[in-house]
Amino acid sequence: DAKTTQPNSMESNEEEPVHLPCNHSTISGTDYIHWYRQLPSQGPEYVIHGLTSNVNNRMASLAIAEDRKSSTLILHRATLRDAAVYYCILQGAQKLVFGQGTRLTINP
Amino acid sequence: SAVISQKPSRDICQRGTSLTIQCQVDSQVTMMFWYRQQPGQSLTLIATANQGSEATYESGFVIDKFPISRPNLTFSTLTVSNMSPEDSSIYLCSVRDTEYEQYFGPGTRLTVT
């Protein structure tokens, strides 16, 4: 499984945008880039995914570099409820393999 | 979306005993997965539970230790056998009902004393 590299932790302020980076230099042409997050004491939840083009949904935006070797999850206006561990995952086969993720702290 | 429930939500067990964790989904799904999350760690995939066939285990996990059943498209069990304190973890059931989105249960918190 191709690996991803994320910062261990990040901090931001409430109501400000947050940019969570992910490096995946060994990504293959068929790998989708997925983002999940895990709120405290809960199972992970799907955030967004993409292949080549930037993607938007009600939760976040995903910006994918032209060479696909990195991506950025964008939370446009962070709230306290967005405090979680965010996982960037490459999915080629059927299974999701989690890395260590980024622990996001939101300051009020 | 799929709604997943797990039983029990938590348990404290003595070493050497076994615990069976149940996973119930509110819709029929093809792919079910079992994950383990050790304290302070990320999720590790244990196995893929296939309906009507043997589960597919990841490296480091064996059927004798973690037998899995998948009798139908809405239900699966994971047994943690001959438990030791190192098995203390959260065990999560997960399903995929679309090509891209995977759903996770609330987890079963297991403490082995």
C-alpha cells in the first residue's frame, strides 16, 4: 500500500480556515486520495475523496497537486467540533489502510 | 449511508478468556472489515470479512487468535481468543456500501486484566 506523510499535529483558531497537508509521493495512477476524520471516542467518518481534480463538499474541500504527489484538505471555517484526528489515505485496493494522521486542535 | 451497531460497547475480561464482538448493519453490504485501535494509536486492519467464505487476514493476524464469522450480508462477529493484556484495544467494525465511502461502528472497548 502506498504511504502518506502527514504532520503529527496542527493547531488553528475557531472560525479560521485550516489547511491540512498530505504527501504521497509514491501514489499510483489508480489510487484515490481519501480523507477521514476521527472525533474523540468515535469511529472514523468519511470526509472527502478525489482522484485528480479538486473536490468540494459540505464538509471540506480537497486540493490535489497537479502531479498528485501531495494534497491538502481545507476546512473553510473551523469550529470546535472539527477538533479530531484527520487521516489521509490512498485507496488502490479494496481496503483502507490508516496512517498516523494529524491531530487538529481548534482554539476558541 | 449505513448505520452500524456493535455489542458489547465495552468489556473487561480476564486473561486467557475469549470475547465475541457482534457487528450489525442496517443494510446489506458486501464488504465488512474489522480494525483494531490500540491506546493512542491509529487503526490497524485485522481482516476483511467475506460473506460465504473465509475471512482474509492481514499480516500479523491469524484466524486462531481472531476467528471471524460472516453468516449474512448484515452481520459479522469477531472473537478475540485466549486474551492477554496486549489485546486491550478498541475493536471497530466497518463496512463499505459504495465504491468510495466506508462507514465505521462506534467500537468495542476491551480491557484485559
